[in-house]
Amino acid sequence: MTVCEFRPGLEGIPAAQSSISYVDGQKGILEYRGIRIEELAEKSTFLETAYLLIWGELPNKEELEAFEHEIRYHRRIKYRIRDMMKCFPESGHPMDALQASAAALGLFYSRRDLHNPVYIRDAVVRLMATIPTMVAAFQLMRQGNDPIKPRDDLDYSGNFLYMLNEKEPDPLAAKIFDICLILHVEHTMNASTFSARVTASTLTDPYAVVASAVGTLGGPLHGGANEEVIQMLEEIGSVDNVRPYVDDLLQRKAKIMGFGHRVYKVKDPRATILQNLAEQLFEKFGYDKYYEIAQEMERVVAEKLSGKGIYPNVDFYSGLVYRKMGIPTDLFTPIFAIARVAGWLAHWKEQLAENRIFRPTQVYNGRHEIPYLPIDQR
């Protein structure tokens, strides 16, 4: 019997063949279906990019308008799901509420017709349309308020920001938020995408697929890192405290949140774009002192760790962007999920095309031939 090499976290082991996205961590390249992330961030919209990822090609004008129309008119959630969400504890994390709500959708659309293109498209539309509504609804419900109904005259990002605040967002803020969704929508075989594909391989429904991925994304080593970046910057408090703070982390061999990536050994291209977006927001809506702290932290970490390939990742500047928009810190990861749903669904669809259930092996390191002892002898 061949003994396989054990690699913690499956590092470097291919789990699938995929044509959805590509990363070159040495050169800082990220592509969606072959198109560079910088070009999509500059020229595309989130829904157009989502269409590209899920169906493999950029839509023509009629296809994009049809997709946008379907999303726009499926934003409302079932009243029973809304009533269920009202029973969630106010102290619960929004990611837990989102996972429960996404799973509950499967109760209403439980018929599994995974070989039917109409079923697949309906599931894509339903999940992409309702996930933002769920996130915004829970945010208001936990404050004791009724959720705000979606507005069909607003685009995808503008409508979400409206549902959070009940006021039409500034066009620049809505545009930047849309770009943020593009930056977070997909990133090859990360932990939550792997979770989605493993769940999809059992041929369960797409609502369970998304719910499992949401649960994985909520961990602090994955999507939850952007929340911890803001907490870290607040703890540092001033530019003068950055160097001693970093020195202390390095001495204790503690993780520096927002820095380093399993794949990138240069600055994450998404971090570069997010930094520019943050500066646009600061120019229009006022400066944020924590940006100075973040810049100094990037300089100090580069000075000490650039030789090890540790640079800012996507989480480092995204929190500052959302913070300037007035979005609560614990909504950062649910917003990540709003974007990543499209990526998960692209992988769900790809998994179904040539499915084989995931069944990895293990390296057993336990004992053998241990006799059973009666309870009175233990």
C-alpha cells in the first residue's frame, strides 16, 4: 500500500481542476476566467462579473439586462424567514444569522433538480438576490427595527446600502462598494470554496452548499480577519505605537492580522486596489486616522518581513473602506459572503459538471489492539 505524504491543511495539494479563477502568488496576478482583476475592477460591475464567473463568459447586453432584472425582482425574502430571523438573539453574530437563514431557504425550495438548467439558474438568482436582503434585515432587527424593503429602482450595491440605512447612498460610495464585491467574489480553492465543493459533491441542494461555505467563511483565519484588522488598528491607537506593537507580535510569534497569504508572496493585488478606493473615500468624506496607522504598519512590516514574502492581503484595507461607509465591524464578513456567494455558486456549477464525491484518506497515528476494560476497572 502506498503511503501518501501528509500535508496539514492540504497545502499545495490540488483538490479540483477549475477554469474559474487563477492566481500567481509570486507575481501578484489574479484573474477571473482569464481577465485580470484590475481590469474588471475598473470596467465591470459586480453582477456582470458574477455572470462571467458562473456561466463562463461575459454576457452580452441582453443577457446582462435579463440577469439584472431577475436579481432585482427576487430580492424579497419569505415572511416566514423574516419571522424566523426576528427570533434570533440580538447578541448573535451576523454570520451565524446568515448561515441559518441561507440554510432555511432550502426548506422553501427543497426540490433538487440538479440536471435542470432552469433549476440551477433559479437557485443562482434566488441566492444572489436574497443574501444581501438577509444581511441588511438582521442588522436592523437586532436593533429592534423592522427590515427595510428592497428598492427595485436601485442597482445591486446601491440597494444593499439603502437597506442598511434607509437612505439612498452617495454614488461614489455605491460604486466603490460594488468594486469591493468584485474584489471579494472569487479566489480559487480557499477554505470556504473547498467547503462548498465538498458539500456540492454529495449532490445536496445549493442552499446547503452556501450555508456550509458561510460557516467556513466566518472563521477568523478566513473571512473574519478583516474584523480583527480594525480591532488591531484601534488597539494600536497611534502611529507612534505601531513599531513597538509589531515588535511585540514578532517576539511572541503571533499572527499579524491582515498580513501574509497562503498563496501571495507579494502584495495582494486586491489590497492595492482597496487602498486606492479607501483614499477616494477619504478625499470625499474626510480622513480616517486609522489609515495613517495602517500605512505605517505596512511600512514597518515590510521592513521586517518582506524577505519572507509577508505583505498586506485583501483584509488589511477592506475594513477601512467599509468603516468609512459607516458599516458596523461585524458586518464586514457578511459583506464578504454577499460577494463570495457568486464564486461559491460558480464552483457548485462546475462541481456538478464532472462530480465525484470527495472522500480523502487520513494518516492514522493512533494505537492498535487495545483491550476493552470494564468500567469498574478504569
